[in-house]
Amino acid sequence: MTILSFSLGFAWHQKFLFGKTWTEENKENLARKANYSLIFGGTALMHFLALAGLSAVVSGAGWQNGLHAGILVWFVWVLPPMAATYLFANRSLKLLAIDAGMYLVLFGISGLVLSIW
């Protein structure tokens, strides 16, 4: 599932989807030097932990329950703290919609797949 999260993130941030807007909204952050091993390693670890937790909740629950649980997890535990962070950082709502939207798709698909796996 972690590979799915990276694949989705890769596609999500391409110019033909939201990449152009995401880059424009992140100009200041992208100008700073990045530690890519920390970014990708840390992201892989965090996604693995989140999706392992989701798996523990939805395993064997049936695809509809898994889909609903994935969306509920996003709505209750992903979106609110993410939105609060974006508000305090004075980041645009457009950027929040792009970034949070990717997680909505990720948790929905993951919940569905993990519940029937």
C-alpha cells in the first residue's frame, strides 16, 4: 500500500493533474534546499504506519465498509489537523484541496483494497 501512496502522489502532482498549481502555490517552500532521503524515507514510513493502522481496522470488513472507513479516517483524523496546519501556516485553500484531496483518494482506495485483502 505504501507503493500505492507513492504512485498516487507521483501521478497527483503531475502537470496534467495538479502539479502546475501545486508548484505555483509552493514557490517559497520549493526554493529551500531539501534533504530528499529524509523526505522520501520519512514519507514512506509515515504512510506505512497510517496504512497499517487502517488495515488493522478494516481487514475482512468487506469493500464497502473498507471504503467508508477509509473516507471516515480521512474526514476525522487527516483533514482537520491538516487544515489547521495550513491555516496557521497561511497556506492557500487551493493547496489544501490538492494535498488533502490526494489523501482522500489514497485512504478511500486503501480502505477498499485492505478490507478485501
